[in-house]
Amino acid sequence: MTRVNLHGLTLQFESGNPALRRRFSAVYGHLPPANAARPKISIRWQLLNAAAAPPPPDWPVLHSDPLVSTFGDARRVAVRMPKYGLITVDLASGRVTGQVTPNCLSVSGAFEDVMLISLAPLYRRRGWFPLHAFAARHPNGAAALISGQMGAGKTTTGLALLCAGWKLLS
């Protein structure tokens, strides 16, 4: 179990899979450890060796898309990413449970994307609005912020900027 303090918000990550724990630490390990007795957001993920599970059959569709679909109501949300997993978010308790596929670890940036998408409903309830983007600075001081949906080409475009001499900001 790993606990970190994200701007006063305690995130707790648990997994029986060492690779998932290592990736969480690689992404969030720069944050200070959390001292809170009870986490505000508790994340528990399992690694599956199969495709993403189907969404809960009785949950209403909120948004349907080939890359990311959401299901649920005012109390709970299920986020299904066919390549990466199924994550369920209990909005009242802050519990985030999920089953992710090996792609979540093997595809560059996938773990980070799945985590951000999964936590977004809880962040929004706190007035935080995460932005999925790429930011870089040109040597002359100009900056670029590239935003877009998954698969839009942010990483590809950003890497081209880095190859052209820009510096990574975020």
C-alpha cells in the first residue's frame, strides 16, 4: 500500500501486482507521503491477463465511445477502456476499484491515462479539472499546450517538438 499527498488530498494505492505498485510509485512517488489516517481516495487495482471486462449490465450509459465509455449515475461511475480495463468509482466514498489489462503497463502513457481518467470524476467534485495534454517550451521562450482526446496525436506531436529542440514542460 502506498499513500501520497496530492495537494492536500490523500491517495492510497493498493495492488497485489508488484508491477502496478511500481508504476504507481514511478508516477506519484515524487509527491510527499500522506499522513492522514484515512485516505480521501482509495485505489485498488488488479492486473488481468484478459481483455477488459464488460460494463455492469444494469448501469445506464453516460457516454459511449470506442476508446472510453462511461456508465453509472450520481453515486457511481464505471469507466471502460476496451484495451486497458474497467474501473469503478464510488463517488461518495472515494473508492476506485479496477481490473486493468497488461496493455496498461506495456503501452507508453497508458497507466497514467487510465489513472487520470479514473480519478477525474472525484477530482471534479473537489473543483479540480484535470487536463490531458502535452506542454513544451521552445528555446526562444514560446510555449505550446497540446490537448485532445486519447488517440488524437498529442504524444506524437509532442515528441516531434522535442526532436526539434523544444523542452518538455508536462
